[in-house]
Amino acid sequence: MRAHARVLRPCAPPPASPPRRSISSTTCLRKLSKQHAPAYVAAIFESAEPTHRVLEFPEYKANRAETPPDLLEQIPFVRRILEAMRIPILEYPGFEADDVIGTLARRAEALGMDVVVVSSDKDMLQLVNDHVAMLNPAKDDEWYDAEKVKSFMGVRPDQVADLLALKGDAVDNIPGAPGIGDKGAKDLIERFGSLDAALERAAESGEEGLPREPAK
Amino acid sequence: MEKKAYRESLQNNVERIRMSQRLATISTDVPVEFSVESVKAQAPNPALLKAIYQEMEFHSLLKELGPSEDTRERQYAVIPSGDALRAWLAEAQGAPVAVAISKSAEGEFALDTIGLAWRPGEARAVHTEHFAALAPWLEDAGAVKIACDVKAALLALARFGIEARGFAHDVMLYAFLLDADPAGCALEEQARRRLDLKLGPARSSMPTSPWNSSNSYRRRSIPAACAGSTTKSNCP
């Protein structure tokens, strides 16, 4: 029998007054616990310290607006709710929550568990495989397996990071390759299979442009 | 041209693209200490949850949790005589006295017992045979009284020819002023929300109280309006 593990990000509350945000987070957590009854569960919080991405590229996520004060006020409340629900909070200084979730998901998978990442962050879709799925509570609990990722992102889960690297990501302020865009990035990943292969072929190709061999 | 533009972009921005790849790729091997046992799912802590729900006024969630066990000491008794009633009221020394009047599920007033209390943990039941002794106090405008749904209480008492006065506080009215929630105004709901207590039939909630053991609690004459009542009534 397989155990189920669940890696939670605190549910994204809708824009509303503080009490509504609070009840939204609370009902979201209750619903997840009740409906999915995980065998293992943890909530991963973001590190307050700079992560390796910010150290490498100070503009990373620098385009984001300040967190609204009323949302900041909710964080202690969400911590209390998690404590009352006995959902452990994990936070590791210097490590971004995404990387902690990715690491724990792979470790749990290695232990034979099926993992569900609860998040509304499309970056997390790159973790999806036969034993890791993503659930998006901000989108009516939409469930992402590998097939769903392919139809949603246009590429396989293991190609999601390469796709974002090529087309760039305005949400995280990832610059990407200029002039390629979403369609071009999908075309290139589809044709070459990976960003590495596309870069390699671009370096080799002649004046007529990139060759059209399908990905192996 | 389009393909050439792609090629040139890839050729001319290798470092930028590589950095974007590092930024977009989620690490799956960061050196974090973690034990699976520490994240084993556990049942929630109801006391902590309740405290938060109460603080945030999450009434529907509180209702799901149910009331806490009430283990407080109580001193409840049935008034045995008019003299005892007058002596007990005199003890209050002018303090506001809460008056509890039962109501049947059908909305008819089924009054055979009036509950009185003026300090926490202590209450007295007055049966119909002593209503006459209670009437002067009920009709004394200077004797300050509290009830939940004063209008209903006055109507119920009027059926016994008692023109009650002095009801200075209506818990139901205050509840509505505080929450503007008609569903939260009943005494049972108020007790649950504000005191985390469950109101129920006296005998089942107080197995050792005099109300339980005394046959005098039993109704001697069942008012017609009460006979058909099913719930939410103190009628046996």
C-alpha cells in the first residue's frame, strides 16, 4: 500500500478583508486535510534570507509589488492554524520554498510514496511525474498529472524549466531569450527536446536557420 | 527570418539563457535536514482550533467542533415553597436576576417552570404552584430582570395573569446588535458561541442535580400548548 505525502504551500487567499482571507486559508486547509487525508503532510514557508537565485541575479522576483500589509498580517494567523491542525511548518534559511518542496518530493518519492504538491505556482509543474502530482486550490482544485501538464504548458513536466528559461517568466522576472516568446520557446523545446540541445544546435547551424529534425 | 531570429537569440544570449535556466529550475537535492516521521499526519488539536475559531468568530467551524465538556460545579435546586423563594430572591440584594422561560418548538409558550439565576453556577426552578409567590417580584418594575427574548417572556407570563415589568436587559436583542445574525440569537446558540457551552435538557446535563432526582420537577399539569412539543423545550 502506498503512502501519500502532501507538500503544502499556504493557500493563496483571495483579495478580501483580513477575516475573509483568514477563513479562506482555514477552510482551504481543512478541506485538503479532510478530502485527501494524507499520511504525511507539511507546509513549506519561504526563507526570509536571500536565496541562491537572488545572489546570482538580484533582479530575481524584484519586479513584484510589496506584499499587501493585510496579507502579511495573516501570516502569523496561518502559522497558528497550521499549529492547531498539527501540520508541521518547514522553513530552511537561505532555501527557497520551491527547492525545499522539490527536494522533499523527490525524497518521499524515493521512499515509495505518492506526493501531491499543493500550490498555484506553475513552476512547480516541473516536479510532476508518475508519483508526483500538483493540486491547485486557487483553480478549483485542478489536478495536474503529466498529461495535464503537457496540455496546460505545451511541454512535458521535465521540459517546463527549459520552457520558462527560454520564454522568460514575468512573474519571477526571469529574463529568458530575447525575441523568442512563448510560441517560439514551445517550438524549440518540441523540436530539440531540451534547452541544452537547442543551444547546441543553434551553435552548429548555418545561415538558413535552425534545422527541423524532430526531438529524439 | 523567424527561425534566424531564434538562432541568433540563442547564439547571442547563451549566458543569459543559462542563467534563466538556473533560475527556473527547481532544485531537488538541497541539503536540508528532514525526517519523514516528523511530518506524519496527526489529528488537529481541538482546543487550539477552538481558541482560534472563537477569536476569529468562525461560528460555523466552531459548531462543527461542538461544545467543550462543562465540568463546572453547579448548585441547582427546585424552590420548595413561597418562603424559600422570597428568601432566595432577598439574597440577590437587588442584583439583576436572569429569568428563563421555556418555549415549545411550535412557538407556543409552554410555561410550567420559570428558571431564576443571579450569580454564576447557581439557579432555581420555580414551578407553577409557586408562580403566585413569584408574581409580585415579577411585576415589580424596580426588580431588575434579564431574559432572552423579553417579548416572548412577557407574553408567556401574561397567560398566567402576570404583568411582568423590570426587564432591563434582553440577551436576544444584544446578540442581534452584536452580530446582526438572526440565526445566532437563540439562547442555545448564544451559550455555544459566547460561553462554549451546550444548553440541553436539565436532567440529562445535570445527572446529580436536585432537578434530576426530585419528582417535584415533573410537571403536575401539562399545559395544552406544551403537550405536543417535540424539541427545544424544557418540557419533559
